[in-house]
Amino acid sequence: MAGKVRAPRYVEGHDLLAGKTVVVTAAAGTGIGFSVATRCIEEGARVLISDIHERRVAEAAEALAEVAGEPVPAVLCNVTSEDDVQQLFATAIEQLGHVDVLINNAGLGGEVDLVDMTDEQWTTVLDVTLNGTMRCTRAGLRHMIERGTGVIVNNASVIGWRAQAGQCHYAAAKAGVMALTRCSAIEAAPHGVRVNAVSPSLAMHPFLAKTSSDELLAELAAREAFGRPAEVWEVANTMVFLASDYSSYMTGEVVSVSSQHP
């Protein structure tokens, strides 16, 4: 294995989403959600973000407003609540006029072996990661199908394909997101709506560093061909591509954002 390869230069925006409106869930903090919201703005989109953390989503909106040069609306939303999801879309339509792109980023992980896992641990991860994606996708499709256009991009994970100890609940949820992506895409295609997903292997951000051991992160990074985790913006770039017209013939696809060996 070669040594760690430095991340490439940050890619400047090219107006890939000029004139589009985008909703991003779980966009507070420093992870993929905030990064993809930033990239969408840099690519010319008007963005609305949501998250379950009131203070953090307000701080994220303030930071994004500096990038956008105008206020970025933010909505407090718990994706396990159908009422919250309905309010999210009502606010997005009120603030943006309509939703061209929905990016489903909300998810919840954890690390526990199945023999020690409680029903509550299993259910909580499934409800946020899979059921939450379903609720938002359902609401997005109802709006987009009526308009005859739209794109949904889901955040899955290579764990939906590959085994990892301690991840039964998260792996099952992410595999479900992949299946949801494929089936909903077939239903939406006749109405001009596309649904795709990304499947990142390892994208480093502070929250992941807090919830995973240094040993595990080092082991996972060593499996990558570049010897390093992805930057969150590298994952976001692929999500932007799937949201844009450059991927107009793609639907029902799960795109691996990974350099990981089998």
C-alpha cells in the first residue's frame, strides 16, 4: 500500500445548479450535509436547509448566508416525524416557490454488536436513516410528480454492500436506502423525476471522529487506495453531479464514492 495521498484542490463552482432550488436535510454541523449545501450554493442554487439541532442549524444557515450573499432559510425538522417533514416541504415551497432538488442526508449510526443490541437501538437507527429517508422521499415525490420534474439524491453507504462488525442496524438501514432509491426511481421515471444515491466509504469530519475509535478509522483509511478518507466536499461533488442536468439519464443508481478495496 502506498502512503497517504493528499486531497486534490477544492473544485470551484461551474453553475451546474444555476436557477435550481434545493432542500438539504441534516445540514447542520461539519459533515456531508453542510458541505453539499455549500457546494449547491457555489453551483448557483438557492438552498433551504433542515436539521434536528436548533442552534446548529441556525449557525449553519448563518455560515451559508455568507457564501450565498443572501439569507439561507433553515427549518427545524425531525425526519422521524411526518408532521415535521410536511412542515419542511410547506416552508420550502413558501420560501423557494418549489423544490427542484431534494438531498436526503439525515442518518444515524452507532457501533454495537447484534448480540448486545437492544430493540430501541435497532429501531432508532432504522427510523432516522431509512424511514426518515422514505418520509422525505415520499413528500418530495408528491411535489415533484405534480410538477413533472425534480431530482432526489439519497445518502447511502458502502456498508449497505460490505460487512462491518458492529454495524448491523446501520448496514440494514443503508441497504434499505439503496433499495428505496431503486424502486422509487422506477415509479417516478414516467413523471420526469429522477432518484439516485451516493454510497460513500469513509468521509472524515469531526462528528465521525468523536463517535469512532482512532484504531477503526485508521483501519478503514488503510483500505482506501489513496490511503486517506474522502473529504466531505468530495462526496458532495458527486451529489451535486447527480442533482444536476449532467446526470439526466441516470436514475435508480447507487454511485459508490470510494477508493476502497473489496
